[in-house]
Amino acid sequence: MQVNITTPIFDRRPQAVIGSAEDENLWELIAQSHARSSDYGISCHDEADFSTQGHSSLIRSLDENRFLFQHAAPVMEALYAQIVNTHSVVLLTAANGLVLHTLGDPDFLEKASRVALTPGINWSEQCKGTNAIGTALHEKRPLMIDGSQHFMNVNQSLTCSCAPIVDPFGQVIGALDVTGDHRHSHLHTLALVRMSGQMIENHMFEETFSEEVCVRFHARPEFLGTLVEGIAVFSSDGRFLSANRSAQFQIGLTLEGMRAHTFSSLFGIAVSRLHEIFGGVITKPQQLNLFSGLSVWCQVKIKPLRQWVHGQDARSTMAPTVVSRQVTSTSHKLEMSSLRYLDTGDPQISAVIRKLCMVRNHDIPIMILGETGTGKDLMAKAIHSDSERSSHPFVSVNCASIPETLIESELFGYEDGAFTGARKKGSIGKIQQANGGTLFLDEIGDMPKHLQARLLRVLQDRKVSPLGAGKEVEVDVAVICATNKNLKVMIAEGAFREDLYYRLNGLVVHLPALRERADFELMTKRILVSLCDTLRPVSLSDEVAALFKNYSWPGNFRQLHNLLRTAVVMTSQDGLIGKQHLPDDFLDDVARSAQRIAGKTDLPPSVAPIPDDDAGNLHDVTLAAMAQTLRLHKGNVSTTAKALGVSRNTIYRKKSLLPPDVWG
């Protein structure tokens, strides 16, 4: 039966998912949404509406949603990496349904543009009728709208999975959506979108409350540090400030209900006792009891007690705050930002640093090449720190994480009145912010082609012209850029300007991958020092040291750092990291790699060996291997499929059987 403006019902029970496939309220929810669509005056036979409020309106909306976009952009990149080549697009919208940014497969982006699924278009229910974005924002809950469940016929070729995003105070500020061809829909997509939305919310939460008492908790200790952990924040005197959605679920109260509580009434102890329990830089999880009687494992980041304040014991005026595990003192932080500190004995790195020292303070552009995770950003900061410009700003711009519609104003700035909705007094761009200091252009290969010409003119003339300005502003910046792409190939393909390339590559240096470095042992020790309490040093057992030496480290330093950070937390008082402190997927990958090197198997790495006595449980072992490989590749389905030697569809078919923690 065809859905029409007067009959907002279906001839079949919808297959969309809201929270779970068994949600019995979905049928009624869709019917109510269709009724609202009719009341809005929308016809199911309407054509796609491409009307926008103009480019200036989009720029204004991006500016108003800068905090949301800043935290959503990297998560969108990670989400797209998991669904690439599935005829899909990832979208970020404002709270009113306006599309702010999209990432997608080129073939589907073209199709999406034909139904007005592009930045600047409003996808609220009032504008597009029943659809995942508009209806999810109206209902304030995640949902999938599949095919004919859309109100407008023109949208019934789509399957859309959307999750609203709430700010750190519980207000909906936007939505994350994945839309694809309904013929290639997957029920797992909504779960990926929900997890990605939760990741965005947690990132915003942590930044907003970076100076408060932060309590992370879960009934199971292995879930601490994951997306499902509860996070609640309090003032130094124990007053409740906010909590993420997982915390609300575990405690069993809404955000409004939790505002009636204090730390003491929720966790059963005085806030002043936190320093006694969690005062160390590295503290193992401890059990506390919620007021409901549920026992949870907790980690608390808290500022060390001051010894005396106005002659009184500091415990009476404790001011908890966040303590970074990555940097244990100011001296460590300063040491990490110098070329001397980075010269750790590897011949390749030593040669790079010698070259950098030779051109130091000559304002020669520097281009840093290397794989992801090799420390290109750290090297750039060290170059700046050792230069005569170190007292001036170091401004970093990730060209891959800023949307094409925003990067121009971000880089060059704009004047008051440059466009409708522009900030009063305008905005200084990143180039002007770096005046006198260093401008670091990370992922330079992702800069849009039309902006490469503008950047070239700035580098040549040493002047920048903000949008809407009638004059140019002189700037004095040293330029460092970095990329993991082959820019010469991009030049040959017409994707990168040759004249800009030769303007940027005054000195090109290449950072070797971790597996190629001769200073691995020293670097491991330095990372451990940065992660550990100086009163309780941690080291590797001989067995683990040997495993590390023979591993290929596809994630480079980022992978090593994350693995060590987890292992340090798990170690006992002897301070020795053993195999029992390492993730199972890592150990299986190491073992499999060793077997391949020895010529004992031709199976791909990351697949756990199957014991003979498990032959009858082959299906379970297959799922375990798939889960381990997904964890290793941080939930990236494409790279996992390649490592396992199977198709992506094989993994998609098994997704409902896999644990939720495997998606990165």
C-alpha cells in the first residue's frame, strides 16, 4: 500500500530500530510522525526541496556550532572509515536539522545531492517529513528510518540511521546520521552511529569539565575507559554538576533527578576522602557503593592536596582537578618539546634532527613526511620550541578535519559584516593567530584545491586578506607542514598544486615507522616514565620486551602508547608488565606474526590459532578471531576484512553476534 498524505500507515511492520529491534513503540512512533508530516502541509508526492538560506547562513551555523563540530569532525572521519565503500554518507546536523558537514562515498554523495542531502539544507520533520534526522531530533532518541517508512516518496530509496547529540548539560545540540541506499542497509549501522555519537558527547563532556572532580565508574572494571563507562562531575565541595548518559542509566536517575544529589549522597562517602583513595597519579580502580546499593568500580582524577592554605590543613579546602597521565610534571612537558629530547639514538632520527638544526631560524619551510602515529606533530612542536619564535604562538591546523565550507574563514579570518551572521568585529584566522610564530599545517594533502592558491599567495607575499576585508594584513610566520600522502602522485593526478608543493618543501624530512627505529627500547622506557608515578616505576618483563621487539607496530607510537597506558594501570606493586597485562588481540597477533615468519602458516595475521580440541567450536573461534582483529584495527571493517582475507559483507553478517567493544 502506498503511503500518502491522508494515510500515514504501512502495510508491513517497520524494520527500523529504536534502541533495539524489539522496540514495540516503533509502529506508533512512525505513524505519529507521518501524521505530523501531514499537519505540516507536506505531501508525500513533493519533489526534493533544495532551498537554502544561503552560504552565509551555513557559515553562521558552523560558527555557532563550532564546539560541536570541533569534537564531531574526527569522530566522523573514524565512522566513515568503518563504512567506506558501502554507498553511504555521514552527516552532522545542528539541533534544528540543518546539515553542517558530510563525508561519503563519491558515488553516493552524488545521489545524496539529488535528494538535497547536502550542507545548508534543513532536514527537520517540518521540512522533509518523516526521516531519521528530523524524527530523531523530535523524539530525542536514536532511530533508523528505512525505505518506505520515509514520508516523502522521493526519500524512500534511502535508509537513514541517526542519533541526537546532547551537550554536557543534557541539551540536544545536533545529530549524527549515516544515510545510504536502502538496498544496502545494515542493522548494525545504528549501533555504530550511537557509539560515535556517545564518543562525541564524552569528548565534549571532558573538555567542558576539565577542572572539576571527575568520577568514572561502571559495575564491571573492564568497561572503565570505554564508551559505556559512566562519567559524573562534581565541584570541589561535592556539589553535583553533570553526568553523561551512561552515568544516568547506571545510577537510575535523569540528569534533573541527579541535580538533587551530592557526591556524598550518590557514592556514600565524603568528597574529602577522595584524595586518600585516589590521590596517586596512577591509581587502580576502587569499589564504591551507589545509594541504590549497586557496587561500582571507580577511577577519579583529582588534584594533589596543597600542604597548607592560610595556616590550615589543606584537606579542608581541597580543590580536585584533572591530572594528565601522559605528563607527570612541567619538566617532562618542557623536555618533550625540544629536538634534543627527541634525539634518542636512532640514526635516521639523528640525521633528521641534524638537518633541522642546520636550517633553524632561517625561516625555511619544512615538510614532515611519515605514517600516521610516527609523531609528526610532536616534531613540529619541537622545531618551534627550539626556534627564536618559541615565545610566539604555535598554531596547528588539521586540514583534514575542517570542512571545505569552513576552512577558508578558519585560515584567513573574516571582517565584521563579511556575511550575514558573522561575528561582531570579525574573526582572526589561524594565519594571523600565528603571526610572529609558527603555522603548522597538518595533513596538507587534504587542503581543498581552490584554497591552495590563496595559501600560496600568502606564503609568497607574506600578506593575508580576511574575507570581506578591503585591505591586506602583513603576517610573519614560519611554516611547517606534514602529510602521510604522496604529494608528487597527487600533483600528477591534478589534486595538489605543484607551485605550492615547491613553496612548502624547503626542507623535506621523513620520520621512520616505529618498526624501523633502532631506539625502540629507549622510547618505550621514556613513554613508561611519562605514564608512571615516579614513586612506583614500571618496566617490561624480559618476555614482553622480546614480544615488543619482534612486533611490527602498525599503529606506530600511538599504538605503543595506548597499549602501555593500559598495561601500567593493570600492573601490581612489583611494577613489572607481563603478558597477563597485554590485550588478547595483541598477543594473538604477535603469535600469528611469529608463525608466519617461521613459515608455519600462511594465514593472515591477527587470526588466533585454532586448537585441535576446539574443532567442534569452529564458529565460536571464528567469531573470536573476528572480534580480536576488529579490536586491533579499531573497528575498521575494511582493514579487518583485508587482514582476515574475507569480504566486508562477511563481517557485517556477523556483527550482531560480536561484542560492542570491538568497534573502536
